[in-house]
Amino acid sequence: MSAQPRLFDHIDLRVSSFATARPFYVAFLGAAGFTQQRGGRPEDDWMSLVAEEPQPRPPFVWIVEEKSHRGGLNRVALYQPTIADVDRVTAAAVAAGARNVEGPEHCEDYAEDYYAAFFEDADGNRWEVCCRHATSKK
């Protein structure tokens, strides 16, 4: 019997300032379940935040400084199992400096049971935190 398939292997994310990005991503992605940190020392220009999953190679977000980076139109959406989890992860992102925050809210234009928040990091990298079976309104 094979293990449950992974939803993704990793995200390779560029930021213009690692010093600025590090506290945001440790707080935001830590709240989303990426709590195991590799790298990220003051002398580093990279770090990896690894998900808490019982797999030999759990998903991770690789964050690398690239001074000329500017955020684009891509958006990465992280799944959360409940509305409360979306609210919690969004609150962590906002407290860590998320910009251009929309929601969290029910997004009935997407689907009747879709609940999400949208925001950007300091470089304009776009993120979403969502729950796809949010049946009760706040």
C-alpha cells in the first residue's frame, strides 16, 4: 500500500530582503504547519520551513534572497481544514506584517463552501489561506 500522495513537494520563493522576509515567514508559515526550520541563521541568505507531516520528505517552502526580486502575479494557496484555522493563520500573517489583506471571508463567487483570506508579503508575493468545506457562515 502506498502512502497518501503529497499535495506538493516544495515552493521555491524569492524575496528581496531575507532579513525582512524571515520573521514574516516564520510566523505565517509556522502557523500554517511549516514549523521545522532549516537554515535562516543571520549569515544565511536562505532558509527552508518544513511541514509537520509524517512522511519521509514532507512538503517545504524554500526561501532565498534575490536582491532584484519583485513579486509577480502568481498566488500560492495553503489549505487549512477549518474556518478557525484560516482565521488563525491569517491573524499570524497580519501580525507579522502581511499587506493588502482581503478577508478572511466566504468567497461564494469561487464556491458556496469556500472561505479564504488573501494577502501579500513585503515583496508583493501573493498568498491565500483557504478552507474548501466551510459550510457555516460567521
